[in-house]
Amino acid sequence: MSDAASSSSGERYLDVRDLHKRFDDNVVLAGVDLAVPRGSVITVLGKSGTGKSVFLKCLAGIVRPDAGSIRFDGLALNASNASARAEFRRRCSYLFQSNALLDSLTALENVALPLEQTTQIPNREIRRRSLEALRQLDLDKHSDRYPSQLSGGMQKRLALARAIVTRPELVLFDEPTAGLDPIRRNGVFEMIVKYQRQFGFTAVVVTHDLPEALVASDQVALLDGGRMQFQGTPEAFNRSDDPTVRAFRDSAGALRDNIAALRRGETVTSKEDL
Amino acid sequence: MTRALGHHTLRIVHELGDFALFTGRAFSAAVGSRKLGRRVLRAIYEQGVRCLPVIVIVGLFTGLVLGLQGYYVLNRFGSEGLLGTLVSLTLVRELAPVLAALMLVGQAGSALAAELGIQRNSEQIDALETMGASTHAYLISPRLIAALIVFPIQTTIFALVGLFGGYLSGSVLLNLQPGVYWAAVHNAVGPADVRECYIKAAVFGLLTIAICAYNGFNSHRRRSSTGARAVSASTTRAVVFSSITVLAADYVITSLLVNQP
């Protein structure tokens, strides 16, 4: 936790402390701390099923945490503070793992929806900004298509267009590369960094794609056993001697060794449950 | 045993309260919602135009059967001239609002519960919440407002087609003079009957669409099932509860209005 402690001295634009969440007997988050500096890209890594998405949904207010505090730019986000939560939603966007596009609306209507439902901007301006967002993501030729008529990558871009059209200060990305091939995975991370630089938002990305995360992020954090086991720069992550960090970081090498051993006819015992 | 009964009762009371808040929130959220009119029109199309064929078909056969049964029963007493009275009062006071509501529950209500359940399942409702939109104003209010408009219209169509069915049975297929039939209809139905008909239609529309929306919207809260099964269970529950509610509300409204002039 020394890395986490050292990194937390920076600006705490989004400040999560001692977050707890359990579902019946299943403890998912057991005291998660995270400090996110303004204007940075921070990636939360972790194995499947470690509660990364639950953590992000707690931040977004979709899941109510059992205990702990979340502060966003000085605003305390808790269930009793509805105005702070509304303010947070106005300044934050969430990109769902499943994209969560409204399937009965066209691409243009999907992008226009947050502006239409949460602002008093005139309809003509909403259309202009929505078309601009679609054009920025090379989707302007598909504005009349429904999500089901778009490819997986295009749906992902459409979800991103909807997320950035409100010009948010914070964007939460839940497994943005899930189910994509390596080339499209790279494309999604490039897209996140490109638009983060262009619009200056703060990005919290949840993923288990280590190589891409290390290249694209200003900071990485590792969630394991219900707690953040590490938070720091990608360089610090690569140097860390923490056993959990090493196990995650060296997973590709471990796989190579195990496969080689199996080919030699040796018995291999996996350290991790699937 | 007592503990289980108490727990069950508390759960029902809690759910009724939650349902009342859900419905109230849908109406309050509608105030100032952008493009509400467009969404109401779409809901009117879904509940009205798309359900019209089934309303016409069921209304016609209901009138045909009423005419047929009524004619032979009244004929025993030499009173077949009262067929128009029997058909019109039965339709306007009871069968048109009740059967039209049940047909709308079967078609529009089930579709609504399934649609909202799928939207909940695919995180579309969560997406609306995270973008700060009012899910009630966007998804629920238009359907409830549309129900208040569509159900009385569909009930009127059901009653008119049913009266025509009674005419086909009594006058075209059997021997009753058309003038006798239509004169009896004209003399029998008064303003109080029409008022009762429209009160029932509006109440049934509000209750059934609210129940279907509530079940679909909250399909993720089901503890016994998840995913597609939760959507299917919520849709079934919505249709069953709505149908029972229509019949129970019919009894309550009838008992309140039956002695009024």
C-alpha cells in the first residue's frame, strides 16, 4: 500500500475512501481507496469478478455502497445528498460495458438524448452538437441507423459519442474493450486518450487489458481482494515488488511457462481459480 | 406461521406503497419534460392503433354472442323487443370497459412490461439514470397519459362494434325488427351509464398500464429469477395482476355507482 499512499498526496478530484459493498454473503468491496487527479486517465485493473464494475457503478450511483465516502470536486456524493448527486450526473458520463444504447432510437437520437433530457438547449443546437459528436467519431454517415444495424466497434463509438456530447468533466469507462479483437482494443484506448486530450475530461477506465492500460494511462490501480492493492504510474506498476501486482503483471509470462511445462508432459498446478 | 404471515403482509404493504409512489412520480415527472407530446403520441399509437384490430374483433363477437343468447332468453318471455336494452346496458356498463381493458392488458400491457424489462436488463434504464434523465418522465409518464386517452376511446369502439354485433344477431340473423332493436338501445342508455363506462375505462387504463410499467421497470428486483427469466416472470406477473385488478376495480366502481341516479 506504500505506492497507494505516495500517490494519494496529489490532487483528489475524485476521492474515494474506504468503500464497502457486499451482496448477501459475498463481500465485493472491502475498503477501497482511490484518488483521481483532475484531467488524468486512470485505469483500474483487476481479474474478472474482483468487483471493478461494481466499484464503477458505486461511483456512478447505480449501485449504493454500504459504507465509505465518495467526493467529486469537493462534493460529497451520498444517498442523502440528492443535489450533489444530480450535480455529479450533470458533469459526469458513464460508458457501459454493454454500451446500453437505446435500441428503439437512431444513432442521432441516442446521442441527442442526454442533451434533450437534461438541458434546455434549443433543438437546433442539440442537433448540431449531436451531429458534431457523430462526425468526430466517424459516425455521421450512420446517423439514421439503429444500434442493431451497427457493428460492435461502431456501437462502442456511438456510446462514446453519447458520453462526450454533454462535454463532461469526468467519464467512467466500464470495460470499454470487452469482446473486441486486439486491433479494435487498441483503437478504443487510442480513442479514449485522443478525446481525453481534446476535451480535457478526467477518465476512469475499468479493464483487465494490461498492456493497453499501461500505455494509455497516466495512472493505474489494481483491485484485488476487495481493496486497491496498488495505485501509481505505469512505470511504478512495472517496478512494483508487491506479490499481487507481480502475479497480475507476470500473468502472460506465467502462461507461457505453464504451457511449455505442459508440452514437456509436466504437471502444472494453477495458482488461481478461473 | 404468524411470523411468515406478518412478513408477507408487510411485503405487500411495502410494494403497494412503492407502486403508489412510482405512479405518482410518473405524473409529477411529466411536468416540463421535453418532447413529452411526441412520446405520448407514440404510446397512443402502441396502445391505440396497434390494439384496434383485437378490440374490433372481440367487440364484434361479444355483441354477436350477447345478441344470440339474449334473443333466445327474452323470447321465452315474449320480450325479445328488449334485446337492444339488454345488449346496450350490458356492453356500456360492464363488458365494454372490462373486456377492452383485458384485451389491452394482453396486447399493450404485456408488450410494455416486456419492453421495460428488456431495457432494464440491457442497462438502458441505468444509462438514462447515469445521464441524469428522469426515467419516469421518459419511459412511464407518456404511457400513463396515453392510457387515460386510449382506454376510453377503445372502450367506445368496443361498445359500438358490440352493439352492431347484437344487431347482426338479433335483426339480420334472427327475426327482430331493426327499428325495435335500435330504439331499445336509444331508450336504454342514459348519461349515467356512459359516465360509468368512461370512469371505469379511465381507472382501468391507469391501473393496468401502471401495474405493467411497474413490473417491467422493476424486473431486476426479482429475487427468484434473473435475466430473461426475470423479464418473462415480470411480464406474466404484470398481466395476471392487471387482469385481477380490472375485475376487482370493476366491482368496487360498480358498487359505488350502481345506486347513484
